[in-house]
Amino acid sequence: MSHFNHAANTWDSEEKISMMGELASKTREKLALSSKVDLLDVGCGTGLFSFEFIDQVKSITGIDTSEGMLEVFNNKAKGFDNIKSINIDLERDGLEMKFDLIISSMVFHHLDQPQKMLSKLASMLNEGGQIAIVDLETEDGSFHPRPKEMGVKHFGFSNEEVESWADSAKLKVSISTISTREKNGKSYAQFLAVFTR
Ligand SMILES: C[S@@+](CC[C@H](N)C(=O)[O-])C[C@H]1O[C@@H](n2cnc3c(N)ncnc32)[C@H](O)[C@@H]1O
């Protein structure tokens, strides 16, 4: 995933900060948050998504395969004793930890086996917990300028695919379109899927 190591230092553009702020705000509306919630951000990158939750949860753990992205995340986390990161490839390795809320934004289209990942996340969820996944709805492959080089494995997902992940993980799911991104004259919808037991 060297693309993200190269991209890390310029990742937090003003456009991305504002876009992720909006996405996080719409996501928060659909979730049960409290000062008791331990949150895991899968593929946290520089933390643009999870840092938006800090005022409403107890702790944030960000995990990512990219050391470069985590370096930026860790710099932002300085001064917070309730934010930490772990450098791990969660598709290959396991994490013996449990959380009340697991979030992930724009990561599942980079995974070899998204369905297997959801089942793994389900096993890391405390009783009554929630998993919130944000990603692209099915697109024509034009969202990323150089998909292969950028580690893109899926051109978004249909509701049926997301529902089938939920079935295999024995979870319930509620899916909604939460944003539409305009890029090069095209529109790309993003979904939020909230999974519960
Ligand atoms: C498009 S970025 C999104 C970053 C962040 N979630 C955001 O929305 O700004 C995808 C991130 O997922 C990470 N990633 C991809 N596959 C992963 C895996 N198997 N385990 C952990 N992180 C992964 C990448 O390194 C990258 O930081």
C-alpha cells in the first residue's frame, strides 16, 4: 500500500478536511455515541474521519497499514491520552481487542475480501455495538485516476453486496446514501452502512 505512504503528507487538503467533516457529521447522526464508547477506526489514514468523533466518545484507536498515514495521525494525536494507533494489516492479521463502535471510511474498496473483513469486525464488537462503513456506491471505475496503482480492488459496492456481507456476518444492516461527490463532471454517491447484531 505504498501509494498511501507517498500521499500521506499532502492528504489533509482543505477540500478533504471539509468533505470528511461533513461525512462524519452525517455519520454521527445515525450512531449511538457516548462518553463510554471505545471507537476503532479501520484504515484511519491521517484521522480525518475519526478525529471528528473525539468529543463524543471515550477513546479512539486508529489502525492502518500505512506508516506514513499513521505518522500524520500520531502527530495530530499528540496531547490526547485517549487516541492511539496501531500499524497493522487487518486483512492478514488479527487484533485481540473489542470495541463499542467500529468505523471505516473509504477503505473497503481497497480490501481483497470486504465480506471477510466485516465478519472479522463483527467478532471485535462489544455487545450492543455498531459498525459504520462509508464507501462508494457502485461506480464506473473513473473515481480514482490510477485505480491499480492506488490499490483499488472494487469500483464501489451495490446495496445487495453490502447486504450479503451483513448476512454472512449475521448482522442487521441499514444502508443510506449520505453524500454525492462531484469530480471531473461526474457524480459519485457514497453510502453509509450501519451494522448491528
Ligand atoms: C482512502 S484511505 C482513507 C483514509 C481515511 N479513512 C479517510 O477517510 O480519510 C484508505 C486507508 O486504508 C488503509 N488500508 C487499506 N487496506 C488496509 C488494511 N487491510 N488494514 C488496515 N488499513 C488499510 C490505507 O493505508 C489508507 O490509509
